Amino acid sequence: MFIDALKNIWESSGIYSITWQQGVMLVVAGVLIYMAIGRKCEPLLLLPIAFGMLLSNLPIAGLYHAEIFAGGHVHWDLLSGHENDLNISAGLLDYIYLGVKLGIFPCLIFMAVGAMTDFGPLISRPSSLFMGAGAQFGISFAFVMASVLGFTAAEASSIAIIGGADGPTAIYLTSKLAPHLLSAIAIAAYSYMALIPIIQPPIMKAMTSKKTRKIKMKQARPVSKVEKVCFPVIVTVVCTLILPSVGPLLGMLMLGNLFKESGVTERLSDTAQNALCNIVTIFLGVTVGATAMGENFLQIDTLKIILLGLIAFAFSTFGGLLIGNLMCFLTKGKINPLIGSAGVSAVPMAARVSNLEGQKADPSNFLLMHAMGPNVAGVIGSAVAAGTLLALFG
């Protein structure tokens, strides 16, 4: 009888039930935790993503069930807590994941980004929009490549958006079009964002000459408060009227920015930038990581996604620099083409890399504020790109 009791305890333990896929994913989660803490690679999101991955791959814990969200839909009957044919009892992360599945968390992150963003450099130099648009070239290129490799249009769209270098946008679009790829795409997107200082400089040097990298740009005109207040309202109305599907992301981005620029909602702006942003980041990261279950994540398609994400990111940098070189030529050397690489929407890291490369060519050259124009334009550009793909394939 005592032996039977021990046998029952052993057979009901997670150690007895663990599969090789879960074992591998626990190791992967450990590596990502090390990268977040030891190497400081996007720790604010990579750490909760890695721990969410750890939690969902612990056998029998029942924190997350992919079956509840199978087929791209929420099976509400499995969340109700009543008996069901699959004998599933919804776990903690299943309920929190609804914020991702319903598109709530990415939009709230965009509100926080808006509250932390200064659109002044873009308003003072509207031509920055062209560089932000050029940096979306990688999305188009990766979409074609993914289609050639056999992914569906919806899957190719989700993979391609990695080129926008915007994690919340990638998560939002993927949760709508290809939720089964969410973990791979999110990890790829945030990993490449963390690697911007490594990925971009070789492309920047190949696309520019030392002479053009030394170009010093004139200080942009000052922007009035009226312009900064009107900008988010006008952009929201115009873009949403043209492309309604961009409303949730762009609307929340501009609402957060209006909190910041209005001057009368300091408490709301502070909450969006800090408390709300931190809370949503935790929930978003943990639940996105939880979708990386061994049987779904350990596939050849995951490697394809990681490779295509790198291609998308590289070609987005290439596209921004291409437009930067064109504008340098058209303005007869008044615009430093390096700022074109900041057209990807990783704010403000991409702008800092542009500034750093400019200072390597000439230590007295300061491009940071000039690069912020294309950088924030890239945020708008990636949201518009996501809205376009959602309208076409959603």
C-alpha cells in the first residue's frame, strides 16, 4: 500500500509527465532569462516573456491551454469553468492572455509610447515621413519572401511586420492574423530590437560614404504648443478615415501623446508612461511567452521566422537609408543620410545608433534630434503598415 502511494505520487508529478519538447523549452527559457539579466537584452519584455515560457512548459501546472485559443478564436465555453469534452480547467495565464487575444494590451502599450514620444522633430521637418515610410520596405520584402517559402498571406503578414521593429505592433497583428506564430514572432521582434546596435551599423556604413556621414544638419525650427496639440488629433482623424483598421493602434498612440502635450492631464500622462505601461508590459510579456509551448514552438517554421525577421529588419534599415541618400542628394547635402536608418520604429534606440555613427565620423556631429524625426515617423509607419495588412488579410 505504501509502495502504491509512492507510485501514485510519482506518476502524478511533473517530472514523470515531462516531454522532451518541454525540457528543451525550459532550457530555452533559461537562456532567455540569462540574456535578459546577464546581457541586458530588452530585459523589460524579454524577462517576462522568458518566464511565461517557463511557466507554460511546466507539465501538469495547467497555467495556459493552447486549446482554448485554437483556430484563432476564443473558445469561451472552455473558459467558463464548466465541464467540457476536453476536460480543460482554464488557468491563470489563459485569462490574462485575453488581453492579448482581444488586442487590448498592445493598444495600451501604444498609449504609453505616445505619452513618452515627442513628435516635435517630425512636425518641424515633415520630410522625415518619407524616411519613416522607406523603412517599411523590409515589411514588403519579407512578405514576398515568406509567401515564397510557403506561409499563408496572414502568416506572411505577421512575419513581415517584424521589419517595422515595433514589438507591440507585431504582437497586435499576429494575435489577429496568425496567433499560432505569436511566440516566435514576438521573441524575434524583441531580440532584433535589442540587437539594433549590432545589426544596423554595417548596413549604414555600406550605404553611406564617410563624407556624407560627416554632414552636419541645421537645427530644426521650434514647434509651437498649438502644433503639438493639433498633430495627434489631425493624424488620428485623417489616418483612420483613410484606413479604419489602423484606428486602435494609432488612436491609442495619439491619445497618449495628447495627454503629454495638452499640459492639463499630467496625472494621466504620468500614469500612462509609468504605472499603466509597467503593468501591461508584465501581463503582455508573460502571456506572449506562455504561447511558446514545446510542441508548437520547436518546428522548422520557427527557424524560418527568425531568419525572415532578420531579413525584414535589415531591409527596413536599407530602405530608410536609401530614402536618406535620396534626400541628401535632393537637398544638396543638407540632410545626413544616416538618419534614414532611424526610420525603423525602435524609439529611441535607432536614433541613438544614427547619432553614434555620425559621431564616429565626426565627434562634433550631433544627429540625435534630427534622427528622432524619422524614428517617430517609423512608429506611425509601422502602425499604418499593420492596419493595411489587417485590412487586406484579416
